[in-house]
Amino acid sequence: MSAPVAVVGAGPAGATAALLLARRGIATTVHERRESPLFHPAAHVINARSLEIWTSYSPELATSIAALSPPHETVNLISWYGDLDDRAIGSIDLLSDPERKAVVESQSPFMVSHIGQHILMPTLWQALEAEPLVDFRRGVDVDPSRAIRDQLGARYLLACDGANSAIRDAAGITMTGPVLANMGSAFFTSKTLFPDDARPLLSWIYTPELCGVLIAHADHRYILMTAYLHPAQEIASDSRRFWLRTLPTVLGEKDFELESTGTWVMTSQLADRFRDDRLLLLGDAAHRFPHTGGFGLNSGVQDAHNLAWKLDAVLSGAASPALLDTYDTERRPAVEKFADQSVANHFKLDEIGKRVGITNAMLAKATRAMARRPLSWVPGAVAAPIATAATRGQTKRSQRLNRDAPGSTKLRADIAEAIPDQVEHFVSTGLQFGYLYDSPLVAHDHAAKPSEDVVDYFPTTYPGARLPHAMLSVDGRSVAAHDALDPNRLSLFTFGGPSGSGGQWSAAVSGASVPAPGVTAVEISDDSAVDLYEVGTDGAVLVRPDGHVAWRTTEPAHTGLRGLLDFLATQWGDYYEVPAHARSV
């Protein structure tokens, strides 16, 4: 018998979806065109929310992934250079504020980590191989027409096949949004480029030969990325030759060994729909972001988390397929925020670049011009040297940063002064944790909507928000809030201390008929999280299986229960069967 869910693509989104479904007892067949994970790096920022999500499958998996990250104090510098042989023009130290670091550490069991996707994926693939409910098929090219026609024999098909998704295209789902740049990259090893104790995580480089960003990875490995204008340019048509010639001019006398090269198109695009009947899009197949912010991989993990419990409810017969519409309803506004911030980060870099005369705005304009008629009609043999000359005309402006250039001291000082304003690009705790879901599965609340700051996260139980992390005393043991969630039911968090009415809520819920998936009472036996959870000692917070708040009240059980049942009957009842007397309460 075929598995009820087929997954095409075993990247972060597809692998996470298969694992989370397995956690719920749902078998999947995962089709992956590669025999082994791609070693060329892609994403490298793993935020704490992704690690929390992997914990919901297996704490051991999340711990093993977190252990792949270098110590945080070794990947805390973001620097700008005119020449890698010279000292940095300026830097941002992500750990410079110990008070803020302590606050962030209190908001999750995990910290944002630096783990290249080429390092992450072998661990996720090992988890897929070890999971009995996952049939992991490597080296399989899926016929997209067949996949659309019969879901590969499954009841539901998850398209996780990346930014150039053939499944999405075969379904006629379009992507909307701008192309920002064509990017080329080189992955190389250099043991002498930086001292081990002074190696920036990111180095923004402005040299006459090349302008781009250098990302430091483990084992003295780096990836250098830069933009180009036309696919006939050497960086795209003969990339290894280009990088073997270019790297010595950028790295100076430093040794290097080129391992791999790549190209991709930087866009900010969303699919016009994330669901098409029994087809669902996840990860890059549904949305593409610029790399400026680190939201891409993490958004795909969040997609899988939002979808898994809903797909479980539909497959089990507890909920109607209409529940799956809330996947798009909830995820689209979140990924739109991530896309907007990524684009804003990309162009905010121009506050530095404009001082040199090189901006991403100019790059985007030139990229679009090269892709449109009449320039798109120009043969590649003619277009390539024109594009290369235009690129060199821009990068040569970096000569102004040379220490012997007139005005370079003031220019470098101006850039150093502008660097701290780039912090939103590299610190986005507020967005990582603070996105809100809004759908019929979330109650309307009379309180003011919480701040959606990019940098700072303000914990809240406002409906739609992630339940704030706290160590809670439950059933005589200390447990992290998200570990106390019932993975298959709604969880009602109440306070059962001396001044609380948690016991009353537990009794009321146990005696009430509510729509599937049902409600599990989680009684907190002390008051340490009362202020954090914003409902007083008498109130309650209803949390979904994915850890997002569905409803809350400050009222005690004897008056608040009616509000809970009304919410479930009127809003969840559109998707789940509601017992007759629950409708009448």
C-alpha cells in the first residue's frame, strides 16, 4: 500500500515535513533527485525556532544539529573590508551587549546557530534513513506531470523541490515578485585567510576586482558570493575558470583550494497559492527570499511545522480538507514579512555602498535591463564583454578605499559610522519568534496587537503568537513549555498554585464536549510564568499542537469556559466535527 503522503525534495522543508508526519504516525515516501546532499553551501543561519521545531520530532535530533554550530563567540563578527590584507573598516559584534544576550538566551532553549546547509543536510538525511515511517528514495527523478495527475499514488503531494520547482510549474502555479540579481559563488578552503581567533562570520568586501560577501564556514572553508549581469559572462559560463583567476586577486597571497562553484538568481517571490487541492507547496517552492536575513531555510521548516498537524487531522478523518486552506492563510503573511525584511536588508546595504558609488539598487536596475528587450536580444558573445565591462566599471570605484587614495580616511570613517545601522540584517530575534498567525483557528483578542519589532522579541500570548518559552513546573517536574504540549490535541495552560484556579479549569475541560482534536489541560503548579503568560492566575491559554496560541482568557473557569467552547464551536467547528451539546453551550 502506498504511503498517504508523497514528498518531492529532501531539502530542509521536505525532510522536516516527513519527520514531523512520522512523529504523528503518518508514513511518507520521500523522492529526492540527488544521491547525496549537495556539498556546496546554501543557507547557513539556523534560527532557534527551527531547532525548537526539530525538538518536537526528536530532542536528540535537535541537540545533534545544534552541536554542529561553532561556539557562538567565534562567529559573532560582521565586518566590512576594502582589502582583506588590511584591517576591517568597521564591524558589528553580535555579542557586544551581554544584557541583551542574556535576554535572548532566556527566550528559547536554543540560540541562533551558524550551520551551513551542506553540514545540516547529512544529519537530516540520516534521520530520514533511520525513521521507519519514511521511505526515502534517493536518485529519483519525478515526472512532474504524473505527480500532478496522481500525487505519486499518495493522498497528498508535498512539493519541496526548491526554487525551480518542476511540480509547481507543472501545476500552473506562478511566482510573483522581482528579480534582484544574478549571483555566482565559490566554495574554497584557506587555512591562512584569517587567524582562527579573528575570523568574521561575514565579511563584506569592496575591492577593484570584486565586490561581494565572504561567509566563513567550519574547517577553514569559505564561500564568496558576487553578482553578475548576464549568463554568458565567464562567472556563469565557465565558473571554475573565473574563480581560479579571480580568487588570487581578492585573497592576495593567501593559499586556497577551490572546491566547488555555483550560480543562482536572487529574487523575492511568492507562489500565487500554496495549496492546489491535494498539492501543497513548502519551502523555496512556495517562496524565495534574498539571502540577506537568513529567513529562507527557516521559513521552510516553519511551513512543515504549520502543515504537519493539519495534514494529520485531515488524514485521520478528524477534520475536513478545508483545514488545509489555513496553511496558506497563516503562512503567507509570515513569509511576506520575511521577504519584505530580506529585501529591505538587501537595499539597506546601499547606505554603505552609496559612499563608494556601488549600490544594490543600481545592480537591480542593470539586471532587469539586461533581461528585457532590446538588450535580451543581444547575442551572448556580444553581451558578455559589455556586462563584464559594466561590472568592472563599478567595482573599480572601490579604489577610493585604498589608504593612499585621496579622501580615503574620511570615506572609511563615514562607512564605519554607518555600519551599526545594519543591525536588523543580522539580528532578527523579533521576527524569528514574533510572527503572528491569523486565521479562523485563532481567536480575536481585544488587547492591543503586540509590537512586531525586527530585532527584539517581546514574548506574548496574544492569539496567533508562539507560546513564550519558560521552564514550567508540571506534574512535579520542570519542563520546557513547548515540551509540555500535547502533540495531538489542543493544550490548555492554567495555573494551579495556591492562588490559581488551574484545577477548576482542568475539571471543566475534562467534563466538556469540544470539537476534535480535543483539549488536554496543562496545570502549572507555580506562579513563575504568570506575568509572562498575561492571563493572571485565574485565566487560561489555549495552545495548538504547533505551539501557537489559539485563544486566551483572564477569566476563571466558571465564567471563561463558555468563551472557550463558543470559540471552538464557531471557529474550529468549521473544520472539525462538534458534538451537538457543545454547539448549544
